[in-house]
Amino acid sequence: MRYRVTHSTKYSYSKDVSLCHNVAHLLLRNTPQQTCYLSELQITPLPANVNEWQDLFGNRQASFSIQKPHDELTVTSISEVEVVSMKSLFDGIYPVSWEQAVNHLQTNDNAETVDARLYTLESGFIEFQAEVASYSEPSFTYGRPLLDAVEDLMHRIHVDFTYEPGFTTIATPLREVLQHKKGVCQDFAHLAIACLRMQGLAARYISGYLETIPPEGNEKLRGADASHAWFSVYVPNQGWVDFDPTNAQLPAEQHITAAWGRDYSDVAPLKGIVFGGGEEHKLDVAVDVERI
């Protein structure tokens, strides 16, 4: 499936910003399931400079500075990308138990495994807690195949937790998400990653987009799509396999990858610092995922 993805972020400030520096993860990357043909940024007002490089995780990252007074900032990314399903890849994976996967991560020294170890550790939004370990344990019974255990964890999160936008912020700790059983896609991805890492497995956070299909007979609304988050687990000698706990499914053609990292903080779509701007600002985000 081929898509055009438009992601527009607009900040409106109560007073002029005299200077801002920003970093964006809005340029889509290539993956084994995804080919990016075009990805560009449009920034208003025009920045003094724009620099692009590849970060530690292989993502395309861009930085820019605006050095003149402004009370609005608009950053729009436009990408064209083709995505193929990875379900057939899932079917062809040789079954390995989750304990074997843990042992492989601890003892094998090939480059891919060493790189995967980065995703076994605590990180900014992934804190190892007793509550998380207790929640994960029912899925990881003795000798259970790795992907079977991860799929079970995904379905449990989908059933046990309510999707409720606005209930949490990105800074809400996992213990509160577990306590209230509510959150959004970032929370569910972080919870699954914490569960996997506490078992000794490698799991990474995926930032991207999900095409939404309107009800039959209804016209699709402009800007109604959304950024999305899911997770991926490392399978020894096979690679990474994605899971979407928000929708209880293996990502296929409708999931578009932007970037991946240890957690949200590594791949936030846009972050930075501003000088001035007053005490209030308004944020508007619109996303369109259009089939082409």
C-alpha cells in the first residue's frame, strides 16, 4: 500500500518568541517492510538553518533554529511511503522459547545481538517496577514460545486497559497507568516494553502513523488521522517483530513507521526550547494519511 502522510504541527504563542531551537523526528525511515520515496519539512517562519543527520538508532533527525521574533510556528512534514505486510514474516519465524531468547541476548556476541541489548535496559520512560513485573508474569510461563508469550501480553493489555485520550500525559508514570487501567497508545507501548525488558528481553518503541478508515458511507475528514505508537520485540537470528497493543494486532499495511528508539523521549515528533512566548501557548496537530 502506498501513502502520502502529512503531519502539521502549529504553535501559537501569547507573546513573541525571540529565538527557538528544535529537533524533529518527522522524516520517515526505510525498513524491511517500508520504502520511503519522499520526506521533507516545510517550516514557517523560515528557519536560519536546517540540519539533517542519522541518530543513534538509524532514524532521520532534523534540527532547525528560528532567530527572528514570531508568535506562530508551523512545522509540516510531507512523505510518500510504500508499506507491505509483515504477517507472512511472522508466520515463517522458527519458534524459540522466551527463555532461549533471553539466553541468546546474554551470551551471543554478534553485532545484531549486541545492538539489541540496548533495548533491554531501563530508559527515561521505562522504569523497572515490581507492579510491572507482576503484570507480565502470567504471559511468560515456563518454556512458552517467545512470540506466543508476547502476543498474549499484547491481548491482555488490550482487554485490561481502556483507551482514554486526555487521562494521561506523556509524563504519567507506569504505576499510575497500571493503577487506573487507562491511557493511550504511548502508555500501552511503554507498559509492554517494560514488561518485556523486565523478563530480560529486548523491546523497542515505534513511533509512526495509522491509517484510519471512516464508517461505511461517511467521508473521511481532513486531519482526522493520528500519530501512533506500538512496540517491537527482538527474535534471535530472525530480527524484530512489531505488535500493536492499542488495537491488538500485528502491524500490517496500515501502520507507517516514522522512527524507533528506547522510548518516546528518543523519537518525539518535535521538541525544543523557546525564548519568550509568554505564559500561554496553543498547540494544534493535524495528520492526514492518504492512499495514493
